[in-house]
Amino acid sequence: MTPHEIIDKACADYSITKVVALFSGGHDSLTATYVASSHPAFIGTAHINTGIGVRETREYVYETCRQQGWELFEYHPPEGHTYRDIVLKHGFPGPGAHRYAYTSLKERCLRQLTKDFKEHRLEHIGLVSGVRSEESTRRMAHVDTIQKDGSRVFIAPIHDWSKMKCNEYITKEGLKRNEVVDMIHMSGECLCGAFARKGEFAHLQFFYPETAKMISDLEDEVAAAGKPAVWGKPPGQHPKDQQLMDFMPLCVGCAKRVEEE
């Protein structure tokens, strides 16, 4: 099926009249958002500001939405569940704590987003993501092109596209790339550190020192609180020893980057 046919099927199967594209600032989510933006059910984009991301990526999201005329709905983790709250209470998350970090930083935002757009109890909201099958990993639950999760229906219109096809599409449509992705090979919108790659912090220090300093300052606070205080170097379990994760559609690529090392 074409990307639009995938969205059409989801809308038909679940009587969806509102489709929101989840735009992280990465190139996959850019592609999926641009594809979805021409669908009749598209009402705008949502960006989850985790509070532990590269500022330049947020600015890229804001500017791209302005240029394309996409309405942007920005969500933040609620008080008591911010990244700072998490690490001061538990220390920096490792692979075993990724589910907790995901729930606090992203899942709660998705719940609020769904609540904001639902007008009646039985309504389903379509959430478009840039998930691709190439990004899947044996530790992440399988993600289909259409996946219902309560009142939310996650739609992956570019599920079967390759990275090359996404890049070609971006070029063909004249879309502006996010330089953060090209510099550090990820969107940088969520740097929780649970699946940080070897050398990732050094890359941040070189390309985005402001973000690296934010993390370093937080390490000092966490150390003073007596919790595990080294970002990206979690105690205990190594990512490759972790059991299969639950369905976490906004973090499918995280474990994949480590698995490739």
C-alpha cells in the first residue's frame, strides 16, 4: 500500500476523522508528517518537548511547521515527571529503566494529546509516526503499519520505506533537513541516555556544547542527591541483555542504534 492508502485504511477501519502527525524533528518523522499533511483528516503536528533535547532540533520543528503552515501542538511532561524529576529521584536511566523514562517523558504526553482531541468516548485519534521496519530491533515490540492502542491508532505510513528512499523523498520535495540529524545521526529530541552509544556524549560536547553542559550540570545535581550520576553509563544490565520491550512507538530507533554497535 502507498502511504496515503495506509492512512486511508486506518481511518476507514477505526472511523478516524482526526490525524495528528508526531513530529520529533528527525528525518523519518519529517517524511511521514509531510506525507500525512496532504491527507484530508490531517489537523496538525504534535511535538513532545522532553526537556532533555537539543535546542536546535526544537527550533527546527518550530521553523518547519511555520514554513509548511502546519499547526503545532507542543507537549511537555507534567510536573513531577520531568527528566530532572526522574534522575534526581532514581538516577540516570539505564536500559532496564527505559520503560519508566518513556512513560514519564512521552507516554503521559500522548495520553494528554489523545484527551485533548477526543470529543466523545468511542472516538479514535490517528497518530502518524515515522517508524520504519528497518529501525525495528529484537528488543522492541513489533510495530505494524496500523496499530490500535486504546483510543489511539498509531499509523506508520512509511513503515516499508528504506532510509535511502526517505532521503530521496526529502530531496525531491525540497524539504529542509535538520542539521542536528546530519551532525550526530539522531534527532536529539530526547537524550534520556538509556541507550546512549559509546562516544555519544563526546559528539554532543563537540557539536552542541550547550546541551552537553546541561547534562553535565544535571550530573552534578544527581551526584549531590546520591543517585547514579553518570549519563549514558548506567549501572548493571547491558542493553543487549534486556528482555523484549513493550510497545513504545516513539522510541523504536533508540535500542537499534546501540544494537548496531
